Amino acid sequence: MTYIQKRNVTGWLFLAPFMCSFFLFVFVPVCISLWLSFVQLDLTNAAQSKVVGFQNFSDALKDDLFWKATHATLNYAVLMVPAVLLIGTALGFGLYGMSRGRDLVRGLIYLPGMLNVAAAGILWQWFFNNEFGLINFTAKRIGLPVLPWLSDKAYAMPSVVIMSLWWTIGATSIIILTALQQIPQMFLEAAALDGASQRQTTFKIVFPILRPVLFFVFITTTIGAFQMFGQAMILTGGGPEFSTRGLVQFMFETAFNGFRFGYGAAISWLLFGMIAVFAVIQSIVVRRDS
């Protein structure tokens, strides 16, 4: 066996654990999900299971609960994505401008992201509690009105967004900080020598260089927003009046609580289609800008 052949064999051996796990835990479940979306599965009597074609997809598109879940998902994305971009960018610039204590602040900002969604959700469930929650307790002490954060339809989704921002904003701010640190200093020095103000340097040099990174954050945050599940499940259970029950939670409850696995699989593929359309639009925009 030649050296090149040995190197190729070694490479495949290193890849084998990942390839096997990918096949077992990603490829196979995806194929099963696709098959389930075209059948009506009866777990109590396999003989009653039958192929129904696109009936599950048709039923989903006619289901008012599906469209309520879609509306809740879009509502979350509309609130979450701009907030992540604005706050994450502001924190990134703030960290970049610090001369002392940057590492400490960066660690504190990123710390909530090390919690899993269950721990973060339980913590904020106490913060938002109407009777003895920290937020309403503080509001009473300083004379502000007490708000029904999780029990009122008007405040439930913003509450989920606030918790999600606290939980995820650290990673975004560090991405922005890293991008700022990679900007060649000669660009900034040349702008200063030409007499450019700080505002001009920021908007004419820094932001154009950051545009690919900001676009990356926009894409990943939007995809994550469409997959929102644990935050609302723990904080509100999807209520009140299904106002925070997104598509992933609707899919989960339909499949595993209602035992309609084919219908739940169809919902998952409809969600995949929405994300795929968004990805295609993103690809077209990137090509036009490049």
C-alpha cells in the first residue's frame, strides 16, 4: 500500500465515527420522517396504517391551529431577529471599545448561553411570576405598574423574546467583537489621516466590512427563530390562547401527545419548506451583493 493510499484509509477511519452517527441519527430519521408524512400511522393496529399521499399536508394547510402556530412563529421572528442584531452589535462595539475588563465582561455576557434552555426557562419563569417574581417585585418597590408577563396575550411573546435575548445574545456579541478585531487597522488609520470623523469611519468603513458577518447573524438567528420551542414550552406552555405556541411545539404536541405521527411529520416538512424558501432568497441576495 502506497503512502497516499495509507493516508486516505487513515482519513476514512477518522471520519467513520461521524459518518456512522450521522447516518443513524440524522439521515435515517429524516427518511423515516419523510415516509411518515405520507402515511396515516396507527400504533395500536399496524394493519390499519395506510398511505394517504399528500393528505397530511392538505389537512395541515386547512388547519386553523397550524396557521396560528405559523403566526406565533413569525411574530417571534419579527421581534427576535432585529433585537439580536441591534443589541448584539451594540454589545460588540461596547466590548471592542473597552480598554480594561473586556475579558471579564465578555465572560459575564456569554455566561447565560452556557445554561440549557430548561434551566434558563425555569429561572425566567420565576422572574416573570405575577405574585412573587423579581421583575414585578422591583416594579412595586419603585412605583411602576405590575404587569401580567406570562398570562396576558399582549405580553407573553415579548416575555419569551426577552428571555431568549438574555440566553443567546452573548454569542452574537462575541461574533461581532471578533469581526471588529479582524478589521485591518490600516483602514482605520488611513481614514483618520484623511480627516474622517468617528461617525464617518463607523458607517463608511466598519459597517461595510462587517456586512457579511451581520448577514450571517441575521440568517442564523432567523433560522433559530423558526425553530423556537423550549423557551415558550417552559415559560407559557404555548399560551395564552396559543399566542406563543410555535410550529415546532405544535408539531411536537400533534405527534407525541395526539399520536398523529404522519400529521406531525408533514408539519415538520412544511416548516422545512419555509426555511428552505428563506435560504433561497438569502442565496439570491448574497449573489447580487457579491
